Amino acid sequence: MDPGSAEALAAADGAEDHRTIGAVVASLRGLHRSALAVQGPPGTGKTYLAARVIRTLVERDGWRIGIVAQSHKVVENVLEGVISAGLDPARAGKVPQGGRLDPGAPLPGYTVLRPNGHDAFMHGHRQAGRGAVIGGTAWDFANPARVARKSLDLLVIDEAGQFSLAPTIAASVAAERLLLLGDPQQLPQVSQGSHPEPVDTSALGWLLGEHDTLPESAGYFLAETRRMRTELADVVSELSYEGRLHTHTTAELREVDGAGAAGLVWHAVEHFGNSTSSVEEAAEVVRIARASLSGTLHEPGEAPRALGSEDVIVVAPYNAQVECVAEALIAAGLEGIRVGTVDKFQGQEAAIAIVTLAASSADDVPRGLEFLLMRNRLNVAISRAQWAAHLVSSTRLGQGLPSTSEGVAALSGYLRLTERGTRAA
């Protein structure tokens, strides 16, 4: 077998995956009333790893495992991943959001539990000497009527970079061990309680402290992204991951012809007085989108195909700019291209990502540069791209000095992006 062939690379890829999965499994087996953290930047296979770790511990060790996250959708995604990894669906269960499935909704791959059916489900498998896994909310695992105290061998907290310490502590009473999965360099928590700091910080953020990436002494950092080419991954790595993130070999096999070079491209647009929307930037987005759709995508093992509207996304910080860009795309006959805020696209990817910031200058930004140029938001927006990310912003946005330390840090990251990116002609 040719060492450089797609087949050889896939085999090496699988061997490396098995080593990482084995290392995490061994670490969890050695834990006693403690926690293990795994930080997974975009495209590093965090859910893939979690699903196989859970299956191994359920099948081989007979562990009883819980999965909790900020939303039902995230929990269900992990459960479906565990089923796809090969676990018997009868050994995985969850109560649907609201207590029952919506009429006409397709049945999930896992077992649908009745309301308050968590303990009975796990008890049945315990009596049979089998391991099993249940999904639920922090309230489910904190409530002893649903999940008995210390009845689980492991509680997996997915998206732990957005899951605050308060529900982490509350849910942890159900298990002997915790596995924290996530990335604090993604968007902050969707919701917070009224708890005092530092309880409102995320579980993973607490472990990272002043670091951007997880120290080796605290857990595992998944350092290889299968999403972004090196030209783009290097920029994201410098912005948010202390230079530790790099491209997996398989991502380098992806090629796009006729849509410009891979990496980050900065499109400086001149405009004045814009706050949350910019028709000037919307026009530039249309131009970039039209040019991108002339490209051809080459995926390993697949026939080349023309880029379609599904391969391009547009990310904006404000709903007003989302509407402005959507109208411009419709007028140009490009209505199939998805447009949304960064919150909408977290977890998604596309060959081309276009990021438009809308505001003309720091003085025009309604919520301050610390929101518009927040490093986490820029990281999520840019790292949606597989091939190229196009940053569209005002020529004057980087001018001026913010009045807060958070604003200065945000501006610094943005200016570094404009320096690292190729400036469009």
C-alpha cells in the first residue's frame, strides 16, 4: 500500500483514533471521585471520541453512564453517536424534551423513556449485569428521584465549555467520575444563573484558568482538525489555541479549484456611519459568494463537483446585517446561501465561510468592540470554513483605542487576523 494513498492515510488515521480513545478510557478507569477533561477545537472529532469511549466502557466494563449538556439536542446528538458507534440501542435511553415525542417525529435510535423513567431503565440493566447509558438535563441528574446519588460510574458533560460550574456541581452527585468534553474557546454559555463568580464560569473554563488550551496535567487536548486546511488552521490556532492546533493529513487532501486560495482573506470595505448593518459589505458578500460558486470541490474518494449554495455560509454579528445580506443575496439570485449569526452556525461547517462585521468604526459599535470582536466569536465564525474564510469589514474598524481591557484584547486579536489574512485586491 502506498504510504501516501488515501487508503493508507485512512488506516493511519484509524490507528491514531484508537490510541487516543484507549488513552481516555484508561485514564477514566484509573479515576476515583475525580474528573477528566478533553478539549476539542472545531473539527477534532470530540463527539466521535466520546461516543466510542462511552460504548467501550458500557460494553466491556459494564459501566452505567449519564450524558448531560446545555440542551436536549446536544445530549441526543451524543446518544445517536454512541448508537452509530455500535452500542445496542436497548442499552441507551432518554426522556424526550417535554416528556414525549412530537406527533409525527421520527423515532430516535436510542430507547425512548417515559417521564421519570431514568432510574427504572438503569435498574433493569443493573439487575441483568449490563452497563447502560442515559441522557438527561442537569435537573435529572441532580434529582435523586430520577437518578440515585452515586449510582453512575461516569457522568459525561458535553459542551462543558458552555456548561457552568453551578449545574456541573449539581449534576455531579449522580456519578463517581466526570468526563468534561468541550472547548471554552467557542461561544460563552448560552444562559447563566444568578450565581456569584466563579460559579458562573464554565466547567472547562475553570480548569483552563488563564490558559487557552488544556495543560497536559489536566487532561487531553485534541490537536488535529479534520476540517480546516493548514492555511486556515494556522490562523485559528494562533488566534485561540496557543499554536497547538494543526491540520490532520486527511484535511489536506481536500482541494477547491477556481474559488481562490485556501486560508483567510481580508476584504477591507470603505463605509461610514454604519452600526449594525452595511449595504456596502452586503454587496461585497454577494461578490465573494458569486465568485466562490465558480469553484470545483475535490473530496478524497469522491468525484469532483461544482460548489453549490450549500457549500457557502455567511456569518454576521447582528440580526440587522443578517437581514441586509439575505436581501442582497436574494436580489442577486443567490437565495440558497445560508445567512445567520455566529450562534446559529456553531457546530456547522462549509467549504467557504464569509464573515461580515457591518460596523464602520469603533464609535459606531452599539455593544462595544468586546462583543463585536470577541475572540471566541471570531474563532467560531472563521473556523466554520474548510477551505477559505473571507473576513469583510470596514477599513476604519481597527482604528481608535477601546476604553476597557476586554476591548483592547478583542481589538488586538482582530488586528492580528487582518495582518495574517491575505488582503483582497
